[in-house]
Amino acid sequence: MERPKSALALVLAARPDLPVYCVRPHAAKKAADWFARNFPGDVLYAVKANPHPAVLDAVRAAGVTWFDVASMPEVELIGGRFPEATMAFMHPVKARSAIRRAYAEFGVRIFALDSHDELQKIIAETNGAKDLNLVIRLAVSGDYAEHKLSGKFGAAGPEAVMLLREARAHACELGVSFHVGSQCMRPEAWRIAMESVSDIIRQAGVTVDIVDVGGGFPAAYPGLTPPPLSAYVDEIRTAFEAMPVLENADLWCEPGRALCAEAGSHIVRVELRKGDALYLNEGGYGALFDAAHDGLVYPTKLLRAKGGPRRPLKPFRLYGPTCDSIDALKGPFFLPGDVHEGDYIEFGMTGAYGSALATKFNGFGEYIEAQVSDAPMLSMYGLARAPHSNVVAMAKSR
């Protein structure tokens, strides 16, 4: 398929039978460039959010040369594509074989952990290497995030203190990391977390070389308009400078969603309408996982040729293509009231955790991929916004 300029042009030209993943590398490059220029430290792209080659290339082209990898396939992907890149294996629990291969075959020297047993695994599988950068994942509050990530990982209290002391003895450089949660809407969440981390470091009485403030930087969605990203950077910079227990430490961050959300959208087709319910050829087992299972509302746009009267918007419930009743998107999603079978709908801002979470349950999950050059529906980086229906309607409904 010839590269279309926009999602609408693609639909009018091809009338695709499968869902279409529209990739916008220019949006990923713009976002990565903003972080590279404005964050006062090293930026590690969280590969898990979107490992599409075009997105990785765009992030790299913007000057981001550090990557947060969470599995051996991600290590192989980045190591093969960007041999000169710095990789940080930031999953706190890793297979022994993954530790061994990452260190010996791919030159990974940065490993995260949050337990004594994981530390012993890393030491054993690197044969007691003296060039390890060990980053201790600490537990912090996730109260300010839309999607909390505080229940699974993170050392706390006396355990964290002892782990820092133990890791210091084996680390060439010792770091601390935390995650305030995904889609964090409050910049002060980082200050509060950094104050808590400072207290743990103070109790441990060790020198820390790295402070990794993790991810959680937000994108814009209908009903979720974050403060400017500059407010987050200002809060982090001020809190970092105020940490009393550091000596020439480096500052890191791990944005995922904020770098790639605007870089993708999905075009789906209406297969049936039942009143205010639309049945689609894509859903909660595919790229719209977050809308079905995490309550996220994506901006939407009906893709039709121009002309004809402008129809009033109405709220719709959406269902995915599988036979499972939990394959449902509550929304509400506002679309023209005359939407019908055969119409195409574009869901914006699916570049983060969209196709990355998709499955092939029930035999669905095949996509057409196309790179497009139009603007994302919403932008945190000053990109022109494409018109859509959901944001205005949602603003009126709240």
C-alpha cells in the first residue's frame, strides 16, 4: 500500500477489511526531542510501551541513546538494532539465563532489583562482576496516578535499608529507582517520592550514584488533561537538587507513554449497530485493551468523506470482536448519531500500550500497518491537532 498522508486518506483509498495501525514516527521524534532537550539528566526510553521499529528509530534519531529493557527479547531487539546503545535491564525480577546473556552477550551492566535474592542471582550469573550498576527499586505511593504500579515491586522500610547497604558492597555504581504510577496527573508526586527515597538513603548511610525517577509521565486523553510537561521537569529538578544525601549523583528518567502515545492510532470498522452499542473489529483483547480494562477513553473520529450535513454527537458503548462479554469499552465514546455498519472510526493516542498489548484471542488480532504523516488528535508537544469528536463532547459531559 502506498503511504497515505492521513488515516482518512487511507480509508477512502483502501476500505480495509482489517483494523489498521497508523504509525506516526514524526510524533515520537518530537516527544523524544522534547525530553532530550528539557530533562536535566539521562532519558531511557521504556521499550515495552511501543517496540515498533519506526518508533524506536524516531526516538533514537531524536538523540535518546539509552533504553529501558524489561525482557531478553527486548535486550535482543535493542542490542541488534542499536549496538552502541546503553541498555538498562529494569525489570526487578529476571530469569538467571536472561541476566547471564544480557551481561555476557549484550554488554548490559545496569540491573534493577528489589530483593536480596535477586541481588544474589545477579552476582552469581555475572560471576561477581565488578562493573555492575545496581539500581534498587524502592516502593513509593501511587496515589496520584491513573494506573497504580505500587503493588508488585519495590523494597520498603528496613528491608530497603539493608538492601541498599548490601548492594553497595557489590556495585560499581549504586542507584535507586521508583515508579509513581502510569499516567500520573500530579507533578508533585515525584517530589513526594523523592523525599521518601531520601529518607531511605539517609537511614542506609550509603553513597548513591544514580537517582532514577522512573516513568509515569502522562499523555493527553479526553477528560485527562495533564499540566504541561515542563511542570513535571521543574518539580523533579527542584526535588533532586534538594535531596541532601547525594554526592554528584546522576539523574535518570524512563518515559514510555509520554514518548509514544501520540505516535499511533488505530482505525477500526463498525460491524453492527444495536441502538447505542457498536460492534467493532477491534477491542479489549487488541489495541484497545486500556479502554476496556483500565477505563481509558481515547479520542475518536469518524472517518468519512467530507460533505453532507454535520450530525449531532451521541454517546456510544463499544464492543470488540471476540465472543467474550468482557470485550467491552464502556466509554462513553461520542460519535455522530448516524454511525452505522461499514463506517470506520479512528482511535487516537493508541501509540502507548496499544499494539504492544494486543493478542490473537478468538483468531482476531491481525492488522494492516501504515505510516502516516498527519498530526495526532491530541498533543503535549505543540503538534497541530487533528479534528476529532470525543474531546469536545467529553468536556461538555463532565
